Amino acid sequence: MSAETTIDNRTAEIIRSALGAAQAGRIKEACDVAERGLAGGGDPAPLHALIGALLSGLGDFDSALPHLRDAHAARANDPIVLRNFATAFAKW
């Protein structure tokens, strides 16, 4: 099962920037980058999915779940989004 999605160049750049911060261990900064991307009109589904996954990784399920819920609402057939949402919900 494969979920094929496309995102616009602006959203892709936001995600690259956020992932760079996350890979450097700056998870809060990564979330801030993605949040600014949301506020600036980036594609909400992948940005909510990214924020939710990052916050889940920190164990902040209260903050992660709304993002993962929104990502799942936008991409209900995406198995990664569904898995992350279900895992966060189960750990909440």
C-alpha cells in the first residue's frame, strides 16, 4: 500500500527547513517553522502531519493530536498519517 501525494514547492521548502532543524535536534524550532508555514498558507495536510509527528516524538501527545487529527481529516487514506494518529492516540 502506497500513499502518493504531491505538495507545492513552497510547502516542500518549509518541510525541508523544518526537517533540517529537527535533524539538528532543534525540534521546537522545527515545529515553529512548520507553524509559520501553516500561517503563511502552506499546504496544511503535510504540515500538520509533520508537526504532529515531531510533537509525538517528544511525547507531547496533547499538542500532537490536534495536528494529527487535522492531517488525517485531510488525508484519511494516507497510511503513515493514520499510523501516527493512531499511535499518538493510543499513547495519550
